[in-house]
Amino acid sequence: MEIRDGIVHVAYHFKNPEVTAFMRRVLAESKGEDEELYWPANYLAKRCDPAGLEWLSSKPQRSQGCMQFATTIPLFGKCAYRPAIPYLISYSLHDACLNIVDAAEIDLRAMYPHSPKEFNSIVEMQEYYCRRARKEGLPIQCNFY
């Protein structure tokens, strides 16, 4: 596992089809902790690969620190990955890291371009986007209290 983890970290810095295929295999095998699988998922998400985006948006607990994960959240908006909307609303808008909250808000505004310019609270923002997501048929619970 340690050797593969090292290979993943080195390969992460290269952009080519072989590395992409390798990262897909590593993520599909799902061997290891979320902390290790984050890197292949993030690599794929940077390329708007649905496998990476899906993996990242399916984990209620983020496996990386604030600064690192704050660079991941904008990938959902960049890739217009609508299945991540429930994740952004339920987890990212409520994160302790304000960089993640800000990135989630930017993503949601991009995916819902006619949103209000301001909200009185995070809960009000969550409720608004939750209603929009439900209208779209996305699976989400709207209990934010």
C-alpha cells in the first residue's frame, strides 16, 4: 500500500492518458483509506472525470485539511457536475472551513445563475438551494436546523 501510495503521489503531477487510466484503476479498486483515495479522485476530478467527481461528492467527511479541500470544491462548478449539488448544500455550505463554504457558494451560484445575490444566513442559503435541487429531482434532505 505504501509503495502504491507513493506512485500515486508521483503520478499525480503528470498529465497523460496512462496516468489517467492508472488513477481510474486505483480509485475503482477502492483499496485503502479515504485519505489515500482522495488523490486519484482529485486527479480525475481536475479532468472532469465523473468517477473522481462522484467519489469526492459521496463522502460526508472530507479526508483532507481545509486548504487542500478548498481547492477541490471548485472542481464541481468548473465541471458543472450537478450530482454534487446535494453534497455542496448539505456538507460544504456547513463546513467549519470558510474557504470551503465560499467555494461551495460560488459553485452553487454558477449552477443556479439566477439565485439571490445575498442571503441572511447560511441556513437560508441552504434552504433556497435545497428547494432548487429538489425541483430538479436531486436526492436531498432539507433539514438544516
